[in-house]
Amino acid sequence: MDASRAVIGTRYRAFLSYSHRDARFAARLHRRLETWRIPRAIVGRPTALGPLPPTLAPIFRDREELPAAADLSEEVGRALTQAASLIILCSPAAAQSRWVRREIEMFQEVAPGRPILAALVPGADPSCLADLFGDGEPIAADFNPAGDGARYGLLKLVAGIAGVPLDALVRRDAQRRLRRVIAVTLLALLGMLIFAAVAVVAFDAKRQASAERDRAEGLVEFMLTDLRGKLEGVGRLDVLGTVNDRAHAYYAAQDLDALPVDSIERRARLLHLMGADEDRAGHLDRAVPKWREAHRATAALLARAPDDRDRIFGHAQSEFWLGFAALQRSDLRTARAYFEAYRRLAQRLVAIDPANPTYRQEAAYADGNLCTLSHEDKKAAAQARVAICRSALELMQDAARRTPADKVDPVMVQVGNYHAWLAGALLMAGDPKEAEAHYLAQAQITDRLLADDPRNMDLREIAVVTAFSVARIEAQTGRAAEARARLLRARTVITEMRAFDPANAIWANRGKHVERLLSDLTTKGTIE
């Protein structure tokens, strides 16, 4: 499991900026965005920020009034730098708010090229967009009933944050709503089966108890696999919560000390998933106790059979989730302790079965987590940061070599991402020459994947973002002409992408960014 799948260079998927007069609508929109599930068919699609995650969480929203100071609070300023996009709630109050204007200005300063999205609050006139943005109005989602309305407006924002075509979300949202009745019906039938299974009175108590347990465990396994997949496919976090509760209730009714090993392992896996669902819904405080309980269980199982690969793998996932929780809370010391433990377990799996590509990927993800952590830790030694990011890349390259050809493309996207992570570490260490070589390696991988799938817009966006990074190095090392040529090619690609989907706000901002870079080259002779 890879922390970069959830936090890839930025901590938040978006920063929600609003006047506190609009706090009620902001809270409602924040909740809907964080609990909205990306359609299963496009989850994992490669984007410039890495594979598309199942949800948009976390999204930053300050919940207290800003202090009466001359500038933004440290927390808000830090969140702006760690946000992949900015959402502005446009209203007359926002147009008069100096804090909203300052957040827009600061985001443009610290995150050039990242998308800015606008949401017109119900009752607000579109003229407030001009008040906030002048002639450079971003594409806006109008939540007024006479505009886009609540559902279509939400889909517009989701498309902008996730970087996917709006029409694809609209179609899949309609399909999802049709499938909900089927999902709920299936859940009701499953509940009846569970209650029937536990209500049967056996003639032979011992034999019947064992048979009933096997039947109930089979149903729980179905809930954790097939049923869960179906419910995720229709985006029902609420029904998933009911499924989780039913499965957890089954274990709560058992004598945990008397449960067989398979049941304890299955219960720990359930707790991992329940915690992940809580985290996706924005409830990290509810997720952590579940992950801690799973950690206690998997640690006890591993202590009984320290060389069992399934128990090593299970406890590794417990270590990851607690490290991931600490990273989200900016507790870097605790995160490092858990990620190091996860790394040791992944290395043990590789030692047990060196040819297993899944175990090789686990080892790569483990080093990738530490690479991600080192970028967050500004006190980390530059060479140590480079070393761990280089190790993650080499391990992922090795995993790719061991992966069957028909399944290797997603792994190669990760290889490209790890080239970029290493390049970033090298730039922080003052080695732009090798950093450029790794950005170019990512570009070559992306080009090869595009040759097989030339219409893949996510791969094309990765290619554009990589071009920005290479051009910046070229400009700063006296090769302005090469940088200009590279940016002009990127401009052509972005123009084609915007023609394909004019409503895509992220691509629109990529277009603006390439124009700013070209302007800097013309006026300054370099790119800062």
C-alpha cells in the first residue's frame, strides 16, 4: 500500500475558501465533496497527481474565524501550499472579504498552474465572479436552481478537482442512481441470511455451532469482497457503513478469545476497511481506533506465527494505516516509526518469496512512503531524502520487471511517478542535472504508454506537467531556447486537450500556466 496514492506531493485534494457568512453552505458542500465517490470504472486512472483515488478527501476547510491579524493564519497558509486545487465560494460576502481575496492571491503565488474552481452559492448573482476574478473568471459551478442546480453543480466541481471529463461523471452518476435500489435490496437479503444463520438451533450443539460459524464467516467474507465491490461501484458509502456494522456486530456477539485464527484475521481486515471508509468520509478520528484495534489483533497473530507470510502481510497493512493517520496529522515522528515497521515487514515478505511481484511492490511502496515523508519533513537531510526516493524507484522498477506484460502498465505509471519523486529530491539537494534525467525518464515512460493509448488524457496531462519541470531546469541552466521549444510543444498538447473538453478547469489552468512560463522566458530569460 502506498501513501502517495493518498498524498502525492500535496496533502489536500482542494482548499475550500469562503466568507464565514456562507459557513453553512460551505460545511454542506465540504461534506458532500469528501463523501462523493469517484466512479469505480475510472478509479486508479493515472493523473498528474498519481492514480485517481476512490474519493476526493481530504479537502481543507477552516472551521474557526480567522484571527484579526494582518495576514492569514499559519495553518491556513500551510494548507494553501499543500492543496492541489482551490475552490472559491462566490457570493456578495465573499466578494467583500479580504481573506478570500488574499487566499486567491496566495494560492496563485505558491501554486501556479494548479486549478482554481468557483462555486456560485444559492442566491448569489453571477456578477460576484467578476468582482473576485475580473476578466479572468474561472469556470464556475452555479448552485442556483435556475443555474446548474445542486447535483450538476456538484458534478462540475468533482470533475474539476479530479481532472476527469464532466460528461463521464454525468453518465456514471445516472447509472449509479439506478443501481442503488439493487444494492439496498441485496443488502436486505444478505441481512436476512445472516440473521437466519445465527438463529438456527442445532441438534448437535458442537457440530452445529461449527457449521453455523462457517456459514456466517462465509457471509462475512462475501461482505468484505463481492458485496463490497458492488456497493463501491454504485458509490454507496452509507450502505457500506451498514454492511460494516452488520459484520462487526457478528464479531461483537462472539467470544473473541475463542475465535479461530481465520476469523481473527478476517475481523482485522474488516477493521482496516472500516477505518478506510471512515477516513474517506472525513472522519479520521473515528478511523484511528479501528486501525489500532486491528493493529493489536494482527500483532498478536504475528507473534504466534512470526514466519507466516499472510500474517506478516496483514500486520504490515496495520502498520501502514497507523503511519498514514500520523502523516495526515503532521505527526512525522510517529509516521516514520510506523512506516519503518511497515518497511521491515515488506522486506521480510521479499526475503520469503523474492520472485513474488506483489511483495516486490509492497517493498517499493514502503520506501515510497518514506520518500513521501521526507518531502514533508523539511529537516530531512538532502542526501538521505535522495537515497530513500532512489530506493523506492529501484524497487518499483524491479517489481515492474517481474509483473506479467498484460498487467504491467499501472506499475509503469508508478515507476514514472517515482522518477518524478526522486527528481524532486535531487532538486532539493542541488543536483538539477540528474533531476532532469529522471524527469526525462518519466517522460519516456509516459510517451511509451501514450503510443499504445494515444487518447488517454491523463497520460497526456502527465506528459505536460513533466514538460513544465524539464523546461524550468533547462531555463535555469542557460538553455532558454530548448525550454521554449518544449513549452511550445506542451502548449500544443494542452490546446488539443482543451478542445476535447472545454469545460475542464484543470486543463484550462494548465493552459494559463504554460503561457505564464513562456512569458517569463520572454521577459526574464529564465523560469523561477
